[in-house]
Amino acid sequence: MKNLWIQKAGRVFKNVWFLWVLCLILNIITFSILYFKIRPEGQSLALKYNVLAGVLWYGKGQNLYLIPGIAAAISIINFVLFKKLRGSPEFYSMLCLFASLTAQLAALVSIIFLIKVN
């Protein structure tokens, strides 16, 4: 029973396209949350928040789009590296994939925390 589950998980992770689609969906969710919840149009908003010191940076609301934009750029670069490293040991290509997924999750969490501040 346990061996069957491991085999199914191995087949799923061989086809990693669903994780790349998950990265894309997380980026779209991050952009849409930012647009619909905060609506950073021109007012001054908190750009960086620290629990101990409070708001550290204020700036234009459009600068908040840099957070998911940088995460998207990291995902694009990692996707190109993933395609290039496909023939080499599988660890390197998977490392690119999970680094991209981690960047998307970090961007989503940071936007959620900035929503609470703004």
C-alpha cells in the first residue's frame, strides 16, 4: 500500500507542469489581490513593514506591484533554467522549480501582510 502511494507520487512529480501552472496561478492571485484589495493608484502607502519598528518605508502605491513583478521575473528565469537543465541531473531542474514556487509564495504572503497594514 505504501509502496503504491510512493509510485503514484513519483509519477506526479515526473510531470512537473502542474507546479509551473501553480506558480502562474499564485502570481495571478497575488496581482489580483493587490489590485482589488489595496487599489494602489496614487496615494502614499506602506511599502515595508517590520513588526518591531512598524512601517519603515512609505511610497507610491504603484511600487507595490514590484513585489509580484519580481516574483514573476524570478519564475521566468527559473523556467528558462529548468528547460536548459532538463538533461542534467534532475536535482538542478527541480531546484529551479521549487525556488520559483517559494518566490511566489513569499510574494503572496508579503502582499497579504501589507494588506493588513494598509
